[in-house]
Amino acid sequence: MILRMPDRPACHGQKGCRMAFFNNNWDPTQDSTSTAAPEPVVEPASIPEPVVEPEPVSPPDIPETTDVDPEPEVKPRHKPRPRPSRRVKEKPSLKEIRSVLAAYRLLDDEDFSGLLARLTGAKDEGEKVERILADEWSAAIKTIRELQADPTDMTRLVQVIKLQEKNPDLVKQVVKLLAVLADDESLKWTGAELDVAQTVSTVAPLVDVDRVKGLA
């Protein structure tokens, strides 16, 4: 018995005609060697970022205006001024009392009292006692006694010149005291310094300074 193969479809020089024999679904119109077009790449959809809105700024609190008049300020009442306390007069000490009595007794010497009045200008006994207690002439009396202790005219002159440079106010007091003791109003502390120094060094040994020892 002879088996007969089915007739092959005619191949007219087309590619893939051989495969069509085995594939009943083969489409000769499609070229197996042709490359398929690439599929488009689908990018993932971007997720939008959330928008942060700024917090609302509340306006400053403005006090409500009212038609009510403000309350008047209460001024503090002035406190009454304290009355000044009466000052208690301090009593003089026993030493001060004795000093006043001693100065007052010096006025019993009329010569001393007269010299004191001419020297200080004090008029009554109260002023004279005050000038005695002021102790204004003790330095001048001490200076005259130091000059009297120096027997040399030249050294006395040098001593007065040095005193003029060191303490001219003291020299003025010395001249005033010498003018009262010598009873010579022509003696002045004004003028050339050398002339004043010569006058002081010359007159100082001639006066009696003990007449005003109550001022020392």
C-alpha cells in the first residue's frame, strides 16, 4: 500500500516558506527577520510636593477707644514738714571757761590792753578776749624772740630774708607787731624785700616783746 503525502503549498521564494509547512498559523506577510519597534517608556507621574502656606499673622491688639473719660490721677498728699528740732546749746567745758577767765584777766594790764586794741582793732573787752583766744600772734612773737637771741646783725638779716621766701605772711605780722611795740607807724611791710629785711633785723632787738606775752 502506498501512502501519499499531502501536497505542500507552493513556495514562491518567500522567506519562511519552510516554516509554513509546520505552522498552520504562519502568516507569510510577516517578515520574521524584521525588528519590532521599541515600546515607549512610560515615566511615572511626578507627585507634586505639598505647598506649605504661612501661618496668618494676627494684628496687634489695639485697645478699643471708649468715650468714657479717664479717671483723674490722684496726687499724693504732701506730708507736713517736720518741725526743726530745737538745738540744744552745748555748755562750754571747764577748760574753755578757764581760758576765757585767764584772757579776761590779761586786760587788767592797761598797757597790754592798749597794745591789743592798736594791733587788732578790738574795741570792747569781749572783742579783745576773742582776739586773745584766736591765737593769731604767737608765731610772730616767737620769731621776734629768735631774732633777739641772734647777736649778729648780718645773721639776723639772712634769717629774715629766708623767712620772706618761706613765709611772707609771717613777716607781715612781725612788721606790724614791731610797729606797735616800737610805737613807730613808719614801719611798713611794703616796699623792697631787702629794705624790709633790714628794718626787721634792726628793730627787733630794740623792742620789749614781753609787753604782749599774753598773745603768745
